[in-house]
Amino acid sequence: MSTPLSRNRNYRLLWAGQALSEAGASASVIALPLLVLLLTDSAAASGVVLGASAAAQLVVGLPAGALVDRWNRRTVMLVCEAVQALAVALLVAGLWWQAVGVEHVVVVVIVLGVCRALSEPAEEALLPAIVPEPQLPDAVAMNAARGYLGQLSGTALGGLLFGLSRVLPFVVEAVTHVATFLALLFIRVPPRKREPAPLSRFHREVGEGLRWVWTQPVVRVVAFCAVGLNLFFQAFYLLMIAIAHQQGVPAAQIGIMGAMLGVGGVLGALVAPRLHRALRPHRAIVAVFWAITALIPAALFLEPGIPTGVVFAAAAFLAPTANTTITTYQLLLTPDELRGRLSSVMGVALGIASIAGPAVGGLLVDLLTPTAAILTCAAGAGLLTIYATANPTLRRFSRESDSRIGVSAE
């Protein structure tokens, strides 16, 4: 009988360490644009800094997945945490000595983005090595809850600390990366057989990851649907924040409205393992599509502010269940030597949607009335929902197929 997940020492160390790292990173995500505003008094410069991190992750995303599959994944995570701690510590030193310009901040942000592009697929690929297959859905759901908790706590902490001192949020982030590094040191991972490959094959290995995703019908269709839904929801999210601002909703209430998305995600992640076991995969996936499609137009009948935050929370509630179903399936389906590349391909696709979504939302705010903009987002989500519901590949996505994959993955 396998050890319960709550008593799995390796997983507890991984979860706790990454929770600290994510909270620290979220604190700096809030503090960095505020810092740039202080340095330059330019909102455009703040946007460039945040965009630099996303751009770095996208540019190195696909090669990073291939490197993760080549190298020792725990070592990759250790190096990434050490480099992030050093980069943020140098920023702290520069701020302390008042020797930091916006160009220094951009360099630090790019380093952090590259490290995240490496560490995120490394962690996902490492998970099946330290968690038994039957417990993998629970581990994926707990990781989702960790992400939402880190975002909520880090965002609140970052704003509070920056109000006390512009150095404090970055001190906290540096400390959390050191703590995560120490936690990773004590994780024991079974050795992985890796055939040494010449550097000349590297570009082929990147292509193999793309071909793997393309040749797996379920993975391909899920990726298309997830990217599309993420794009329209991100657009809706920004749209509702802009509408709330235009209608004079206080900034504090807008902050609470946005934070409720995280609250819904945390609550959904806590029940995701049970829903994952209760729902067939196709139903678990399309449920979140139908929920978001129904909730977006509901915003037409609600006052901007806290009521809209309730919509955000409800929309996020079922997402962890769909994510648990999809991620578990992908990890069990994919050979170990390709898991890093699978994660990086999916991460790049979702990253593009996360960047394009707010851009689309901004255009809708400028070009359409609030009602027309909301209905446009609802229509886009609705078309994807119909496609996902009727798609024969997803309809054949059964729990029996999961069981067969689990047997073959051993």
C-alpha cells in the first residue's frame, strides 16, 4: 500500500518549497511596475518591464523543455532557484545603494523569466517520479491550489511591503528562493536513465516535442480549446476591470474583485480530486466551458465591483478540475523523456493566450460599448464551448482510456 500523499516527504518538500517561491514571485510582480513608476514616472516603462518577463518565457519556452528532458530535472530546479535568488539579491543591493535604473530591472526580469521557463516544466515532468500514479490527480490539484494561494498571498504581501519600503518585496522574494533551494536539496528522486545526445541534435529534440503534441489528438484538441478559452476569459477579465474603473468603482474594491478569481480557484482546487473521480473526462473539461460561457453574459446584469468578483470566482471554480483531468492524462500518456517538452509546448501556447487576451480586451474597451464587448467575449467562448462539447475526439476521451495509459506508462 502506497504512502498517502499527505505523508509523502518528497512531495511535501516540493509543494512547500514551490509555494514559497510562487508567493515571493507574486509579491515582486506587483512591486516591479510600482518600482519602475517610481524610477521613471512612466506607465509605458512599467508595461515594458512586465512584458520583458513574458517575452523571455515565450522565447526560451520550447528550448527550455528540451533542456529539461536532457538534464537532471531536480538539478535544473536547484540552479534556477539559486540564480533567481542571486538576481533578486543584486536588485536589492542596487536599490539599497540607490544605483538601479530601469535597464537593471529589465535584466533581472528577463533572468527571472528564463528561470521560470526552465523550472516550471522541470517540476511538472518530475512529479510522476515522486508521486505514485493513483495519487497523481490529487498532486496536480494540490499544485493548482498552491498556485492560487501563492498568487493571493504574494499579491497582497507585495503591495503592503512596497508601501513600507520599496526594497522589502524583493528581500522577501530573495529569501523565498533560498528557502525553496534548501527544500529541493532534501528531495530524493529516483535516477532517470538518459542517453547522452550530441548538441547537434538539440533542434531536432525541440521539434520532437512539437510533433508529439501534434500527433496526439486529445492533447492537440485540448490545447486548442484551452488556449482559446483562456484568451476570451483574459479579455473579459481586463474588460470588467476597465469598466469598473470607468464607472468609478474604488480601487480597493477593484482589487478585491480581481482577488476573488483566486478565491474561486483555491476552493475549486480543494474539491478537484473528488470531482475528477466523479466526472468522466469529457464532462470535466466541457463543464468549465459551459460555466464560463454562461457567466460572462451574466455580468451584463450585475454592478461592477464585488458582484463581478463573484462571477470571477464562479468561473474559476471548475477550472482546477479540468486542469487536473488534462494534466494527469498528459503526464501518463507522455513518455518520461518527452514530459519536459510537452509541458513547455503547453506553457508557450497558454502564455501567448495570456498576452493576447488582455490585448484583445483593451481593443474591445476602445472600440465597442461595454455591452457589445461583453457579448463579443461571450460569443467567442460560446463557439469554443460548442466545439468542445461536440468534438468526437473529446467525446471518446474516457476514463477507461486513462486506465490503459496508466498501465502502459509503468
